[in-house]
Amino acid sequence: MEKLFKLRENGTNVRTEVMAGLSTFMTMAYIVALNPNLLTNWDTGSPLWNAVFMATLISSAVGTITMAFLANKPFVMAPGMGLNSFFAVVVSNIVALTGLTYEASFNAALCIILVEGIVFIVLTFLKVREKIVEAIPLGIRIGISPAIGMMLLNIGLGSNAGVYSETGGPFYMLGTFFTNLTPSISKEAMGSGWNTMLLYVITTFVGLFLIVALNHRKIKGSVLFGMLGASVVYWIGNFMMGVNPFASLQGASWAPPFADMFQMTFFKFDFASLLEIGWLSAVMLIVTFCMIDMFDTIGTLVGTAARAGMLDEKGNMPGMREALFSDAVGTTVGALTGTSTVTTFVESAAGVEEGGRTGLTALVAGLCFLACMFLAPIAALVPPPATSAALIYVGVLMVGGLREVNYDDVAQVLPIALMLISMPVTGSIGHGIGLAIIAYVITALLTGKKNEISWLTYFLALLFILKFFLVV
């Protein structure tokens, strides 16, 4: 392990890296079931669902393990949230425009992901993506980590929910529970879902403060143990309400559905059907996926690396090219097996907070994805509020990066402020960076700092202006 990952050089050890890898995996294990749910319209158990389930695990594992050995970084990959929802919308649009079945339209849309992955591999070899990273102003790079922290806080306190009732849903902790004036109003609004909602809130905060207490006592694995403690609270609460939290294990299938993947999505590209929507629409979709994924990945890598102290004095991360190449490999394998764009997950910050500093962290998480082919029902036992607790804690720590901001420079403060609000609201790291770049260029021009702006920064600002405001 020392020879492969240079543990001592990075100030870590095997135990720390393993705990970090488990922590990262547990915070993002939800993607194992959620990605096939989103891409197949929640058609759980169907052949297409099984195929996307397998594709999710294989592409996540391949991309993450590539990251481990090629870049030696503790970053974990999986089909990106937001990008998978957009992919599902594209599939539905192809169905509406062509009259094809959902399965045929799905294979047509996979062509977009294949082209995107190949484009990223070529751009990485040509060092174009590295140049794009360098074109992002240092001030914006400083603000990416805190903005991602705000995004994690929003996910943990807001949208990472799973409670419904006959009177409404889904439940959002801030929007449903804390927005109401009194608990009785919340109870009336949620109806039969009230007890579950209350348990959700209690579990989240128990997990959060347990992580804080364990970390204060310098206990290795505090995030992981805090999530496990929160899970126990949630399971006990379910038993008290007469619900068996382990019911999903009864009659669960433990066999990997390889046959469905080979039949439905493996190398099943249909370029002819894709072109039925028009070549211009197809090209614009490819460009859109490329832009969103590129800046989501760059933002996550820079933000998480900043938290881990991996950036140099110029705000650059050594090994960025290898990390970007790993992302491109993951996306290409995702297209070949049958899922949407694979990208670096912001939840990697949980492993970094546990002390993960090398590819061994990523390797452990990648092996966990492979194990899920046989153990998916067990991974599903970790409840959403346990994940929320970890995301809130890591988000708070990442927001601390604001101490590095030069508040006397409006050309730095304004873009960062826009990122802080836009990332959690839009749910897109790429969109937040795009708004920040536009704001930086305009503000720098108005304050007499045009000489500090590179031509590539101008070009990126123009691209985002066209993306946000040009209607095609």
C-alpha cells in the first residue's frame, strides 16, 4: 500500500484511508438505487432498471478505481445528480418527438454520453481541460469549496428527504418542519407522515452532534461512526412505530442482473434514432452535457482538494490531468454499460474529512460499489437522515474556507457571493461557477482590472452567457 499510494508522504495510513473510503461510500450509497429509479421513471425491478443498476455500479467502480491508481486522489465517482435527471428528461423528449419506446429512446440518448466521454478523453490528452481550470480566477477557486459546503448544507437540511404522506410530500426539513410556526401545524400538514418526519429530524441532529462529539475527541472514523449511530436511532424509532426497518432484506434478490444489462443497454447505441430529433438539437445536447459535467467535475475536484490542503500556492491541484482523465473514463464506461454522465461526487468531502488523502480511499469506495452487486439490500439500510448528518457536518467545515477570501476586493467577493447562493439553489456546481465567471469578468472590467483577465476567461464567460441566455 505504501508503494502504490505513498501513504507516509501524504501523512496518512491504511486504517485512516479505509475508514475514509467507507465514509464516502456510505454518504453516497443512495445513488445505487436512486440513479436507476430516476433513469427508468421508478420502474423498480424491470429489466431496464436492473440494467441501469448494474451500469451504475460498474461505471462508478471503474471511474473511481481509475482515480485511485492513476491520480492517487481520494475522490469518488458515480452518475451525477442533476445530470441523471436531465438525461431522463432528454429520453422523454426523444420518446415524444420520435414515437419510439422508452427503452429505444434510452439507447439513443446513450449516444450523447458516449460522445461526451470521448470528447473529454481527447480534451484531457490535449491538456485543454487543465487550461480551463487555470483560466478560472484564483478568487473563484477559493470560493468553490465554501459554495460546495453551502450546497451540502442544503442537501442535508433540505432536499435529502424521503418522507411522504397522504396530504403531501416530499418532506424537506427546512421547508416543511422548521418553516411552520408550530409543530402542530407541521403535524397537520404531514398527516400520517408526521411521526416519520419527526424521527427524521431527530435522527439527523443526533447523528450530527454525535459526529461533532467524536471528532472533538479525535476519534478516527467519527463521520462513519456518527452515521452508524444515527442509523441505529432511526431503526429503533421505526421499531417503536411498528415498522420493521429490515423488511427490505426479506425476499431480496442478491444475484447481480448481468443478463438484463447485456440485453438492454450494453453497447446498445442507436445514433439513427438520436438524429431523428435533428442534428442541431443533438449537437446542442452534447455541448450542454459537456459544459455542465466539465464544470461540475472541476468545481468538485478544486473544492474538495482545497479542503484537503492539496492545492498549491496558485490554487492548482497536482495530478489534475489524471483526475480529469479518470472522470472521462468513468463517463465513457457509463455510456458503454448504460447510464448517464459519471462525475466526481461532492460527497468525497466526507472521506477527506475523515483523513483520506490518497487513492486508497477511492479504491475502498470503488470496491464497495462492486460489492453492492451482491449486497445492495444492505447498502439500502443506511437511512437518509444518517446521510444528512454527515453532509451537514462536512458542509459546515467547507464553509470555513471563506476565511481565505479578500473581502476588500469586490471582483472576488461578488462572484463568490453568487456561487454561495446559486450552487445550493440550482443544485449545480457548474452553473454556480458559470455565474461567478461572468460576474468576475464584468466586475473586473468595471473596476479597471482588465489586464488581470486572460483571453480564456473571457471565452468561458462568453460560453456561459450563450448557455444561460441564448434560446435555441
